[in-house]
Amino acid sequence: MIMGKQLSFIKTIQPYFVMETDSFHQYILGEYGISHFYSYEIDPMTVSRAVVPDGCLDILFEYGENSLQANVCGTVLQHKVILRQKSKTCFGVRFFPGFCPPFIVGKLTDFVDRQIPFGEISKSIDLLNAMSEAKTFAERIDIFMEEYMKTYSEKTALGGVQIILKAVETMIYGSHGEIRIKDIEERSGYTARYINKLFHAELGMNPKKFCLIIKFQRFLTQLHCTNGESIAKLAVDYGYFDQAYLIKEFSKYTNMTPTRYFRMIQEVNYNARVITYENRIVSENKDTLL
């Protein structure tokens, strides 16, 4: 079952969110199916945001001057620009790739390339009202978690299809997206046809596509950590042995080549914009958060 701190390595990023702001705050949870929380101030005149594939479901709470809009946003399958309402502050919850939170009505396949108002598909009646009153990053995390944990226990006893799905997802995570479908067949005991059918029904994509997204996210994250290493060597280290293929895939997912992307994040000083809080800081010093 895909839970717990040991899966923190599958944390995904949405780099264009960071580039909307000068100060992007994130709190890494890595438990209960939740990857991390994030919060940032944005220009209220901005009416669109770019997104990249991550295999995840996000819940976005966007605060205006006197309003709150919340949407459940599924993964995109390629680079996409999404229109949104004017807002001042964005507070988001990102779940693990392949995980659908228990207080959402539906499956991940229902949200692929879509964003749906939270109120239309949520089992939580009181969350939006409570979130509208929260003023700080820490308060929003606390309120969300209190409501979320009321339903989370329903997800801890997985059965049937979910057990198979999570077992295959674990194989994919463990291989960083580089496992072959044939190997999944051998290790799971199920046919490729059945696994494909299961992934389409539950996640809205086949396992090969899910593997490609996990592999892309791993390489994308590493681009932000490289220190003078050539992109060509980094690509090989992370499973991209054909440069032409890498450029094609990366451009489809980010709308630019790896070289141009790396130059861009250097120019905007991307890493300096990201402020990460650890568990201890959030629990013991909440007043320091937004």
C-alpha cells in the first residue's frame, strides 16, 4: 500500500507555479496519501497558469479579496495553459501520484485534464466554510487535515482492484518509471491487457504513460538540483539515452527543450523562490508560516 514517509521520493513539482511568485512556500508531509501542501501570493491580474504532467490530483483553494474558490485538478498529459479566476493567494494540496483522496467522489480518471469545483464532488460539507476563515498557511493545513482525517481511514483497508493497482504503482515508483510492462506482468501475476484495463479505468491512462510521467518528473526535479553537470550526462543517468527522444518528450511536457528550461530556471533564480518547511517547524513554530 502506498503510504508513509518512505515514498517521499515521488514528490512531484509544478515549476510554473513557482514562477508565478517570488516566494513559494511548501510543507512536505509524505503521509496519508498527501505529498505536500503549498502556498504563494500571486498577481491578481494573472488569469492563466501553465501546468506539466505529474500524475497527481491537486486541490487548489484560491483566495480573492472577499472570496474563496476551490477546484479539484487532475493531471494533464502534456504541457497546458489553464485559465483561472483572479485571486490573490493560492493554497494547494498535492496528493501522491495515482492516489485519489477518500473525501472526493470519483476516480482519478474522472479528473484527467479537468478541474472541477470542489463543492460539486466533495463528501466534506464543512471544509470550504472553515477554509474561508483561515488566514495563515499553518491554519489552512490544520483545518484541511482535521477534516481529511475523518474520511482517510476508509482508504486504509484497500481491497480487490485497489490492492492490485497500488502494487503495480509501487513497482513503478520503485523503478522510477523505468520498469517494463513485461516485468510488471511477471511480478504481479496479471496480464498486460488486464493491467492496462485497470489503469485506464482508475487513472485515465495506461501504465506506460504513467511510467513516462514518473520518469519525466524525476528528471525535471533533478534539473533543479544539478551543479554544473551537463544535461546530456544527466539525461543518461536518469534513463534518457536518446537525446532526440528526450527533447521531444521534454518539449511536449514543458513546452521547451531541456537546455532552454535549465537556462530559464537559472535566470529567474528558481531555487531561491522555494521555501520548504519540515514537520518540526510546522508543528512547533506555526507562527512563522504564511
